[in-house]
Amino acid sequence: MSSDPRGRVAVLWHMHQPEYRIGGVPRLPWTYLHALRAYSDMASHLEAVPAARAVVNFSPVLLDQLLDLAAQAQAAALSGVAPCEPLLAALLRPPAGPARRALLAACVRAHHRNAGDRFTDYARLAAQATAALQAGDAAIAALPEAFVTDLVIWYHLVWLAESVRLTDARAARLIAQRENFDPAQRRALLELVTELLALLLPRYRALAASGRVELSMTPYFHPLVPLLLDFGSAREAAPDTALPGRPYPGGLERARWHVQAGRRRHAEVFGVEPRGCWPSEGAVSQATAELLSAEGFQWIATAQSVQMATLKRHGEHLDPHSCTYHLAGAGLRCFFRDDGLSDRIGFAYKDWQSHDAVADLLQHLEQLSEKREGRTIVLALDGENPWEYYPENALPFLRGFYEALASHPRLRPVTLADCLDQPADALPELPSLVAGSWVHGELLTWVGHAEKNRAWDLLIAAKERFDATPAPSAAAHTALGICEGSDWFWWPGAQNPAAPVADFDALYRGHLDELYRQLGEAPPTELAQAFATARIAGEGPDISAMLPSEG
């Protein structure tokens, strides 16, 4: 056991995007764009601060898409093979005809702080493209190809990692030129993008080999495991929750499939078995913990709000100041993140001066460490979307935080695997967990509303057809796994804006359609009709910001 007297701080970044590809073609660009910016920058911070430590949690469905993008880019750069990713393909050659409208619409989706407010050349092009989109097809067709090329290049430039813009001469030359980019410059940017995508996952593998990063995972297609196992688990935190009309058939078998297939994929990509699991959306239940323990995980992590509900169930004799417990019924460690500080990073510090935000965060960590007598403090949050709301993609804040924590006299950055050195009998013990997630300690973000339950009903009907199919193919298992992802249940029936609600409704129905086709059946006609409706977001922090901006 470590004799270091400093308080431990473990930071977990969760990296996830749902399956955007239907028929091999991405319908939304977020995996590609986050690869160019957030995932690249997050690796650069850890590379730049040798004493930094972090847990980086990847969903296997994200790994699949990143590997596919890297292969597409390499094929385009080496032999001119047109990529399936439309934005990447536009670097090879800008499209004409109907595809031009879709490209222009994609290239005007960016957060103002890291795009229009910083890059006036991009802002000018985006305004012209928006005007053409509003004017109609004739205006779109009338735009010169040179304009489309300039817009495509600038859109890539505003989405490039800050660390790349600061160090790569090719990016600097393109920014300095400002306009009238030629095919050779499109080619130079394609080569830069290809390098970023090809090196991305090897960088994280190298960081793990060096001991700076612990790599953990989420079940394959990011399912809400407690709900696959038992819809009734939602009532542990919210007793009046309305549930779908039927249980999910064979949920334990399907949850086990996501866990086992996810572990295999993680090991294939990174060369090591994961020791820990951040369950999808931090959603846990006692049955979920027992499943993950049986599949070989040594730790899981979830939210402080789940901890509070669990302590309330089991009585005040349990230690409320600990973030680490031995979970007796499952035989593994359970870490609970500090919700307040994690959300402070995710939602509040974006509006602060970076040095003030770092100082405030360190002060809170010092105070918590003293109060908790050096016990581990866990920060856990989305590792991609918050940064686009920060100045300079949060580079000053994150780099400053890593440097300050690494050199702090009373705090020590650790991974969660580092914390396994504490013997189980030295930790407080939890008899069992109350089911919940990182969203208010409940599961209502994914079940309970009529539209969310409708989404489950559609999946249950498809699963019943799957079960009635003799020996479903591997492709059918994959198609079913995609449909079981949590993202399709997030957007319906909640305070979310129209564009992403429509996007994810269409994606979900498209994936269900593909599942039926893999089963050799015609999709039900009801899948042709949207079922999710948009609602106006209310006041205060909007948790939809944790998902891709504007979709």
C-alpha cells in the first residue's frame, strides 16, 4: 500500500459517440470532428505533463468508428479512394449536385466561441453558406467551387486541435493564407488529417504503456445495462416511473454480450485487458455490478448521487466521506465521482478565466482532501463535448490543471487502478447498490416518458423477431447491439432542441430498419414515421451539452 501522504485525485474522461454509420456511411460528423480536436488535444495534455495521470474510458463503438475513419483517410491519401465520411471526402474533391447542400449544412455547424468569434474568415464563409442554404438550390448551385473549397478547409481548421494549430506548420500556412486554397493545399490538409487519425489510438496506447493513463471501457454499444436487465430498476430511485409494457427479452444475455464483446475489442485495440468499467451513463444497479464482477472487472465508477441514495438505503452508519467502497455483493471496488466538482468542470468553468478556474478547482480539491482525510477524490465527466464551450478548446484550463495537480504538495494525481492497492478490509463496505446514473441519480433520462417507452417498445418488437430467427448472423447480433445503445433513448421526450431530436430519431429508426433487414424481414411500416418531438430547453445548465453540439 502506498505511503505517500498526499490526497489522491483520480480524473476519468469518458469518450463515447454512438454508431453514426448506416450502410457504412456516417450520417452525422461528430466522431470525425471530435477525433480532430478533442481526442487529439486530450492526448496532447497528458503527453505534455509527464507527472499527469488520468483514466481514459473508451466505448468500443467509438473505437470501431475511429479505426474506420483512419482507414478511410489512409486510402484517400494513398490512392485517392473516396471516403464514406462526407467531410473527409470533401478534402479529396468538393461535391456537386445535391451533396453540396448537405456539405454546406454540415460546415456551418460550429460553436461560436471556437469558430466564428475567433476566425473571421470562417465566419464570413459560413454566413454566405447560410444565406445560400436559405435562398434555395439555385443559390447553392451558383456558389463557385473555390468558395466551397475555402469553406471546407476553414471548417477543418476551426475543428483542429489547439495543440495541432500551435505546432503544425501545414495548419499555420493554411491559416495565414486565409482564402483561395488550391487542390495542393486540400491535399496537404488531407495528409495532416490522415496523420492525426492514424496516430490517435496508438498515442493513447503509448500513454497507457508509460503509466500515465489507465484505459477502461464501457459495454460495447453503450447500452443502459440496468434497464436491459430490468426496467423495474428505474423505480428504485423514482418509484412512480412509467415502464414499457413488456420486459426486455433476454436482457441478461444481451448485457453479457455487450460486456464480453467489448472486452475483446478493447484488448484487440490496446493490447491489454481493462481492469475497470465506467458503465454507460454511469448507470448501475446491483445486478449490473454483479455481472461486471463476474466478467472480470475489478472496479466500476458511478455518480455521487447514486452513492447518496445507496447510503440512505443502508443507514447512516456508513461513511459518507469516502468515494471508494468495497461492494460486498459483487466483490469489486465501486468509486463515486464528486458530482459537484465534475459538473463545475463540465458546465461552469467555461465562463471563467482559465487561471481562476484552475485555482478554484485546486482549492476545492484541497478542502475536500482535508475533509476526507486524504481519501481518493474522483472527477469523472465527458471527455469531448465540454471543451468546445471553453476558450481555445480548454487548452489553457486543462493544461494548467494537469500541471498544477502534478506539482501540488498535498495532492497526487492517480488512476483508479492505482487505488486498488487499498485492501478490501480497509474500505467501507456497501451491501448493495441503489440503481441510478450520473443524471440526478436516476434512470429517467432513458425511460418513463411515453416517447422513451415507445422507443423501447420498438426495440422489444425487433428483439422478439431476432429471437424467433434461427441462428441470427453475426451481422444481426451487431445490428441488435447498435439498437440497444443508450443514445436513442436520451433524446425523445426531454427538454432538447429540434435538430438533434430529429437526427437521433432518424438514426434510431434507420438502425432498427437495418436490424430487420439483417434478419431477412421487411421493416415495419411504422419505422418510416418519426416518433420523437422536440421541446424547448429550460433555464439553467442543459445536460444535452454533454452530447455533440447541435446534434
